[in-house]
Amino acid sequence: MARLQRKKYRDQEGMFLGEGLRTVRELLLHLPGPDSLVALFLSPDAEVLLPGAEGYRGKVFSVKPADFQRLTETESSQGILGVFRQPRFAPVDDVPVTGAGRMVVALDGVQDPGNVGTILRTAAWFGADALLSGPGTVDLYNPKTVRSSAGSLFSLPHYSVDSLENELERLQLKGYGVVCSSLEGRDFREFTDWPERKVLVVGNEANGISSGVLSLADRLVLIPHGRGRVRVESLNASVSAAVLLDRLML
């Protein structure tokens, strides 16, 4: 199971790991179906921490503490390890632009697993319809991403593409407006006429949104500095996403 720490084997097997009490509990709460859980490994001390685990009959295995470290590379697993099947989601469809608006979050080279997991969780909280992962973005099933996503890997449709530019152009043809943050953009609070269907692009932590993606933007927005005396260079990628999702979705 330890090899599922590596993307190559996660992709081959179509599985991923959930480690630790909180992560596994949240994934179990959001299971799409019984087949989504492959196996649950518990050390004797951990069995009392996860009540109800006996309900997954035939998939729960007791593991001696000395053997548990062979299954995981994480020291903070708390003796709890779940193996789950990766959900399969289709790309965003072409539902007619009627009724409630639709919202997609796109990741353009976001590399920190904690940021990606937090963005997943935040997008699910605000009611986004899907998350789109472009090249250079960390694997959505990286164990650290899984931990930060708080179970939203099962609740928020998501998919990856080889070309973010091509996918954004496809979505624009279906009526989506592309929203990108940029130092050249307008204060996001000045916009009142957001597209009914929209894609919010979140860029790389160090370099921002790539030039090719920026060239497709229908809205360039800026989150201005506050009025405090302390000035920082930029906001964390997941914080920026949360600020803009609040404006776009609420």
C-alpha cells in the first residue's frame, strides 16, 4: 500500500490513500458507494477511534503497530489508513444557460498540496459545480491534498486536462466567462455583472496565472491591499480563491 504514496501507482491502480482519523472519517462520510472503499487498516488502539468501522465487513483489517509503518510513510497516521477508489467524473457538460448559474474552479499550476486541498474544500463549501486541474498542478490524490480536502474529493466533481487553454476555450464556447486575477485587473468589488456561467482560475503560488490562460480572460480582477500599515506581497492562493468565490457565489 505504501506505493500508493506515488502518483504513478495511484494512476495505475485508480486508488488513493486516506491517512489519519479525521481524513478517513470524512472520506467515509462522503463515500459515493460501498465499492469506493477498498480496504481499511486499523491498529488495535485505533479501532476505538473509528466507531462504525465494523459496518464495512470484509474490508477492515487489524494491523499490528510494528507492521503498520510498512503500509504508510506518514508518521501521523494514528494507526488508521484507508484505501479508496478514485472517483471518475466527466468533463463539464453543456447544460443550457438557464436557471441557476454554474461555477467551475480551474487550477493553473498550483503546486502546494495543502493549497489544492483547501481550494477543493472551499469550492465544495461555496457550491461550485466542478474543479478543473491543469498541467503543473499537484496531483489531486496526493496524500497531503487528500488530507486538506476534508472529504470533498468525493463530493465535488473534478477532472484533469492536458491543456488548460484548450479546455477554457471549450467552456467559453459553451457560454462560460473566464475570470482571472491579475495585478493589471480591476478591483473585484467594482464588478456587478458576473457571467451566469463562469470559470475562476487560480494561478501558481509564485508566478500567478500563465500568460496563455490570461489571454483568454473575460474578466481580469484584482484583490486590493487592505488599509493596514503592514504590507505583504500577496495572498495565499487558497485565500485568494476563497475571497473571489465569496463574491462570485454569494
